[in-house]
Amino acid sequence: MHVSGFFRFHNPTAARHESFPEDSLAADPQPGGERADIRYVPAAPFQNIRAPCATVTTQESNQPGVLNLMTVTAEALRELHRIHRQLADLRSRLERGPRQIKAGEASVRKLEAEVQQAKEALQRARVTADEKQLLLKSREDRIEDLRGKLNSANSNVEFQAFKDQIAADEQANLVMQDEVFEALEKIDELNSALQATNESLATVQDETAKIRSRVEGEQDMLNSELQRVQAELVEAEKNLPADIKADYERMAKARGEDALAKVEGDVCGGCYQTLTTQMMNLLYLSRAVFCPSCGAMMYLAEGRGRDE
């Protein structure tokens, strides 16, 4: 019989432990009528999770050379994997709801900031337009004043100076009129942008309120379902043999649904590692086998087991 992995041989009558490679392991009787008990787990862990080492321990026995391996049915492991996947889905849904609310609230805050910025830009544009209109009005008043002074000019030089000043102010007013027109157009653009941002804000606020209402309505139902499935898991775990339960619990705590993997053909469904013939034979014999690559406890698909 061949079992892949790393094995340590312990003889209680000897004062030392001997390590040997897996190829040298065979079901040969031990001295003194002792037999070997094997517990198999891959030597290579996944994600720093130590899988239990396969161990061989000799015991007093009238049937030397018998190898007692951990046994667990594929049906029990399939049920455990189904429950773990269901738990993972429920926990994901419970976590997804609050994340959606937070994302909606973040969008609302972002649009509120954009609305505030649009209001401030609009206010600055209005102030600028008002200043330009006041300056334009001031120059127009001065032009009228200068025209009144033309008739009271005391000399040709003074008369020409008034005319030159009027011409300069009129030219400056033409430029100012263009600037006022551009400022008023900018105000119209900013008003449109502010209106569009306000509409977007109202839409996002409404959507966020709907998401919050839906999530709050689902939380109680999901929590209740989670408790039910957790109780179902506790019952299913009672079908595990005591000698592998500690290994399973450690892997399940660290990896959740990835602690188990269905064998597809002769490949581990968790990491797509091709399994040896010896591993497949152990699975057909309902032995507890851990993937040497990812460390998941493997099981056969429905209909492939020895008793199915």
C-alpha cells in the first residue's frame, strides 16, 4: 500500500523516532506483533495553514501489519461543503448591503460637494458680471458728462482733449460690453450645470434611500437564515470522525468553504492539482485525504463513492 505525504514511524519500545519517505511505507508487520495506525494529511500546507502530518504508530495487536486509516464518507463531506458555501453566500450578502449603503452615501456627499462648488462658482460669476456692469455704467455716465463739457470748453485744445477722452471711453465701453455679455453667458452655463448637479443629487439620494430601506429589511431575514445554517453545520459536523475533526475545524476556521474541495475526474477542484492513483484509491475507500497542493479536504462527486 502506498500513501503520499510525509510519515513518521514511532515504536514505543524504542528510544527514538525514525523518519522515512513515503515510498518505503508498506503494510509489513512490526516487531513484537505490533500494527501500524496511519493518519494522513499532506505535508505541504496552503496559505500558511499547517495540515496535520500523516503519522504511523505501532500498537500491540494480534493482527500485525493492518493499517487503520481515518474514514469519512463523501456524502458527509459534500454536505459540509454545501453548508459552508451557503454560509459564505449569506455572510457575503450581509456584508454587501452595508457596503452598498456606504457607496450610496459617498456618492451623495460627493454630489453635495459638487453642488456647493457650483453655487460658489455661480456666485463669483455674478459678482464679476455686476462689477463689469457697474464699470460700464460709470464710463457711460462719464461720457455724458464729457459731452456736456464740450460746449463749455475754453479753447480748441481743451475741446479736443474732451473729444479724445470721450472716444477712448467709448472704445473701452465696447470692450466692456463684450465682457459683460460673456459674463452673463457664463452665468447661464453655471446655472444649467448647477441645475443638472442638483438633479443628479436628488436621484442618488432617492436611490440610496431605497437601498437603505431594502438592506434594513433584508438584514433580519439574512441573520435568521445565517443562524439556521450555522445550526445545520453543527449537526453536520457531528458526522465527522473524532480523529479528523480537529484538523477539519482548524482548516474550516482559516479557509471557510475552501477547506473542502470536490474531486473533478482525478483533479482537486480547489487548485486543479492532479491526484495520484493511490490518493484516488484512498478516496474510493472513503479515507480522509487532504490535497498535497492546497491542503483542502477532498471528496468524490455524487455517484462516484464506493457505496453510491
